[in-house]
Amino acid sequence: MKKTTFFLLLTLISSTLFAQNMGKISEGKLIKSSILNKDVRYTIYLPAGYETSERTYPVVYLLHGYTDDDTGWLQFGEINRLADKAIADGTIPPMIIVMPDGGVSFYMNSYDGKEKYEDFFVKEFMPNIEKTYKIKAKKQFRGIAGLSMGGFGSLNYALKYPELFSAVAPLSAAVWDDTEITNVPDDRWGGVFGQLFGRELKGKDRLSKSWYDNSALKMVETKSADDLKKVRYWIDCGDDDFLTKGNCLLHIAMTEKKVPHEFRMREGGHTWDYWRSGIIPALEFIGKSFHQ
């Protein structure tokens, strides 16, 4: 009887300690956007102790990939479990992780002005989030990351708004050079890219102002090294990924401009196994920006 009581007590203590190390996930949160003229969903991770603490926290905006939504990093990436463990063992600092629903917008303003997701994110979403939650609303304590389409968005935001982000960590970022874009099959262009950069464009006509305004390679080429150095970069792409070429060209372009960055090419492809294994090192890199 005594052994049974001791075992139950030990189990209760273990369960309590485990629960204390668990962050809180909230899904289905909504922000009303006047820019997009609709409600936008987001999912948010609040670290263990958030509700009882009087402190404020750094924030990372974590962007999903094409055809996923704001729950992608939770459902398939297991971000809450991975972040709980990494915070508990000191690998990353306690942080708030915000995951907005970007649809298939690539997080950009479309060429025709009908979809202004970038404007929404910068002018409405971030300010609203940072007023609603206990966030250190300063560049030093703000990072951004994402996979594939989310890598495209996170990289572009960091390049366009270096005053907003201390670090960026694109995983398997959707980065293409001009040749790849001009050679995209017409059906794929119509299904994926046309709504973004211009419908029914072929060949070099696709190299429009809208394309160059949102091309990470073009921005690295045209921006000064001093401007580029205002953000810390972590670039990670698998050696079997169809986006390997663009990520390698990005690494080369930054190297030629002597822009400090971390470049990782690990074994793997465009898969959740790859992103789950890569997200904590990426957040660890971003987390170092939150320290003096």
C-alpha cells in the first residue's frame, strides 16, 4: 500500500513538473484586417510561465509553406513540443512564436494590388500582435523564420524591412533565379505565379518590376552591403531539395558581398522531417540575437 501511494505521488509530481514546462498553444485566433477586408487567422505559442509572469518576451514570426495554413507548424512541425524542450534545456530563450495564415499569397503584395498581404503583415498584423501580447516590441527582440513559401516571405521581409528584424532564418526558401522563372511551364505559372507577378506572362516578360521587387537575389544584388548587414541570416536547405540552386546562389551572392551569414546544406529534401530537424537550430540562431 505504501509503495502504491509513493508511486502515485511520484507520478503526480512528475506530471506537475512536466505541465509546468509546457507552453500554451492557441489556435483559430482572428485579426480583422481593413487592408485585406477579411479576418485573418493565426496560431500562437506562449512559453511556459507566460500567464503568471510579469515579464515581456521576444517574438519570432514563423511562416508556413504553400497550401498549408497557420496550423502547419503545429500539426506537422510539432513546434510546441520542440520549443518546450528547447526552452527547458536552455537551447533557446523563452519566446513567443506567432504563426499567421498566409494562404497562397507568398506573403507579398500582388502585382495588381488586389492582394496586399505584405502591407497587412507590416502595418496591421505585427502591431496588433505586439499590443495584444507581452512582447518586447523592438527590432533587437524580433525575429522571423519560415519554410518554403514562408522562407520566401521571411527572407523578403528581412531584406525589405531591416529596421524591424534582428535575424531571419529561412528553411528551404523559395528562391529562384531569373532563368528558372522564365522557364516555368505555363500551366504552373498560371496556377502559382500568375496571381503574384502577372497573369499569362511568358519568357522574359515574367521579369517584371513585381518580380524584381520580390526577388531575394535581386535585392541582395542591388542593396548595399551595409544595409544587408543590418540583419543576421541563417539559410538552410536540403541537398535533395528542388530549391537547392536558388539557396546556393543566395549564399554565393552574400559571400561575394561579404555579408556575414550562416549557410547550411544538410542531407534531406523538401519534407517535414527536414524542417522539424532544422527549426530549433534556426530558433537558436535567432535567439542569440536577443542577447547583448
